[in-house]
Amino acid sequence: MPKSKQNEDNETEVIMETYESCGNVFKDLGYSDIESASLLLRSELMRSVRETITKNGWTQQEAAKALSIHQPRISDLFQGRMGKFSVETLMDWLDKLGKKVVVTVQDKDVA
């Protein structure tokens, strides 16, 4: 939580603390190793789907048609509602969009 203090001119200054990230924002927020890895993977897959839809210049209706789904699912995607999507669903959509998903597994001390 940001802290504040009054300066010499009686103006409020906000003091922000910064922390170095471990490379996974979800881990930084306190999620477990497994949950943070899952959230990071889903967010990356969602980003890729959104980017592809945007690059194609599609409306949400056009994207839904291309993926054989209903438009509200595309809205959920663009709203960032991660809990509504499984890794499998997102990988299926990327496949339908002509994308190849590659997953890398590393030792924990490397990641």
C-alpha cells in the first residue's frame, strides 16, 4: 500500500515502494508455484489469442465465428477473465487460428 506524507509546501507526496520481480507476477502476488505457473501460462495463451484476433482486424463476432464459439466467450477473453478458460481450450483456439504452442520445461533453479 502506498504511503503518503506532507511536503514543505503542504502538498501530499505519495511514496511508492518497489520490489524486484521473480519473473512471474502471479508468484510475486503470493500464489503458489503451481497456481502461479498455471495463471502465467493461461495469461500468455490468452494474450496470443487476443493478439491474433486484433492483427486480423476481426470483430468479436467474426472471431467467435472463426473459433466456432459464441461471442460472449470472446468478450470474456478481452476482459481478461482467466478463470473462464482452461489451458486446453486456449490451445485449441490457437490451433484453429493457425498457431503452434510450444511449452518449455526447466529445472526449478533455472526458472
